[in-house]
Amino acid sequence: IDHRATLSLDGQWHYIVDPYRGGWGSNPAQANLNGFARDAQYRPGGPLQDYDFAKSPTLNVPGDWNTQNARLFYYEGLLWYEHVFAFHKHPQRRVFLHFGAVNYAAHVFVNDAQVCAHEGGFTPFDCEITAVVKDGDNSVVVAVDDTRTVDGVPTLKTDWFNYGGITRDVSVVEVPRQFIDDDSLQLQRGHTEIAGYVHVEGAAAGMPVRVRIPELKVDQEAVTDANGRADFQFSPRGLELWSPQHPKLYRVEMQAGEDTLKDDIGFRTVQVQGDRILLNGKPIFLRGIDVHAEAPYRTGRAWSEKDVATLLGWAAELHCNFVRLVHYPHDERMTRLADKMGIMVWSEIPVYWGIDWENPHTLAVAKQQLHEMIRRDHNKASVILWSLSNETPESDARNAFLRQLAEQARQEDPTRLITSAIVTHFHG
């Protein structure tokens, strides 16, 4: 969620390592609310209990647990995080917890009630907490499990380190009852027209929505349909196109009722003509490198402004105009900085090597991660390629799996190219 007023929950969180899942309970699909999910505090003279988050050690969030504690370097399994935050609740507002990423499975509890669960270690998710958050102190507990599984995405085997934890920012976001939850504005292939939509969650048909681009003197209004979507189409004068040589960004302001959202967006087109890639209708040669989300100096999962500035700065020193962000969506700071620096991006979901191709759950998780990647970054001019997979073995099941991902990507974002890294020397 960009440019909204938020309460950051970054900082020190208490944690309990739970390799035997004693705080989870006997149901593998759902945590017992009388276990560690219930943030019980020990009171002298009160009932006995075998845990107390307030007396437990702490980890920094965001951050992986492996590089913060030498004893946890090789740990893979269940770990519980806990944090207490003060909040003033306003009437007629909705409240969400926003997680930039948690690796790999997350179950989130606020004030002893489960508010959401999420699978996938590299994409953002939100938990609505309107019904459970209260004035004063609030407790959030997150059960994080980075156990590798056959039906996961990625699956058991990768060639990158399995950093566990709450690896990206956490924040509390308060919005009106009707709020902008998605938007897309894209330059069309004629290079003069911008088209797209703004979606307003909770809006009835006919709600006015306004899009402004002050620098281009754009002030357009549309109304929502029955699904809360307002479509836009306009041709601004004097539009400067985004490119590596001229990474022009415009401040775009969207307003619907009491809600206002601001973003910095560049406008460009990308397409294929024969064996050439065209940027803004002109052939361009992609000159770049692969980049993993590894912190260059402090080690661990990269997430900070310094991390991304270092990684993309090195790419720029090599005269790259392009980076492949392998093999999973990186922190949003990477794509935002790439927008500003004029570095084109290949962004990928971790369908990597051998996946459980015929498992419906695996396909559903891959589709979910693809959706979350596209939704987060479809207004980033730097992102020119959505990658569906890396070096997957040939088989009919593989082809059917990737075909469904390709159809989804084209439906959700027809303005970008779709790719996969392919090797053909082994078979499923």
C-alpha cells in the first residue's frame, strides 16, 4: 500500500522457537487458540504456563532469523513472533495489518483471534483486523513456518538459502469504509493514450472516482460499476515516456470519497516484433545480470533501502539497463528504485526446477503468488517481463501447469511480456 498514513510495526519482536510444534496443538491445519497463539501473560500466583512472550528474546523485524542468531542459522521449522502495539481506533474506518512478506507460511493472530493465513514467502498480504483491534494496547502473534514441502512453491530443492521469518516490513493501515485497493494505468501502443482502472473496495455502482496527474494537467472523473471498478481513458499532452535513458515518473493522485492514494508512475510500452523487444516502439537490447535478494554487507535477506541501492548500484556500474530478479519477487523497494534509475526488470515467481505439477494445491499457490506479484508491481514502468518459472523439466504436466499461469498473467496484465527460463536437457 503506497503513500498511505501507516503505523509501522518494524522493530523488535519477541519470539519462541517451536521445533516440536508444542504451541500449535494437534490439528495440523489450524493452531489451537489455547496454545502460543493466545498471548497469555504469566502472573505470579496465577495458573502455570510453559511460555511467556514478554520474557522471551527478540528478533528484528523485518529480518530473517537465520542471520540474527547463530543458533538459528540452519533452523527450518515453526517459530512464533509476538509484538504489542498501541492504537487509537476511529469509528467508520477499516483497519488492516500489512505484511511485505513472510517466509514461508504465516498464521496471524490479533488479541487472541486468528485474522488470516498466507502461504508464499515473497509476496505481500493483508489481514483485516477491524473487528478485533481495540483502543490501547494490542497483541499480534505470527506463527511462521519455513519448512520446505513437496507441494510448496518453491518445493523442496532450490539453489538459494531458505531464510525464515518476517523478512519485510509490517504496518497497520487505516482506511475509510470505501477505499482504493487496486489501480492500473498503462500507456497504450499508440504512445499517446493512457488507459486503465481504479477499483474501490466496498463501493456501490455510481461512486465518483477522480484521477489527477498535476504535471500533465490531467483531471479525469469516472464512476464505479457494480463491481467497484471505474475505467479511465485519456490522452495527455506533453507526455514524456519512461526509458532507461529518461526514467520519467509522474505523481498520480487518485480519489474516491474520503480515500486518496498517491503513486509515482512512469508510462511506456513494451512488445515483441519478431525476435526483437521494442520499448516505446523502438528496438532495445537487454544488457543485464541476475540478482538475488541477498544483503551485500550484513548478509541475510535483502530488504532495506541500503540493500537495494547497493545491488542496483552495482548493476548500474556494470552499465546494465536490465536485471533479472531471481527467483522470486524481491522487496518492493527494488522495483521502485529501478523505476527511478531506469533499470528494466524481469520479475519471477518461484516455480523452480521440479514442482508438484499435478497437485491442485501447488497450482493454486503458484497462481496466488503470480496474482500478488502482478497486483503489487503492475504500475512499475521498470517491470517489463513477468516470469512464470525457472529451468523446469519438460513434461505434459509441466506444460499444462505453465499454460494456466500464462493465461492468468495475460488476463491480469496484457501490457507486459511473459517469459520463463527454460532448459531442455532433463525431463520430468
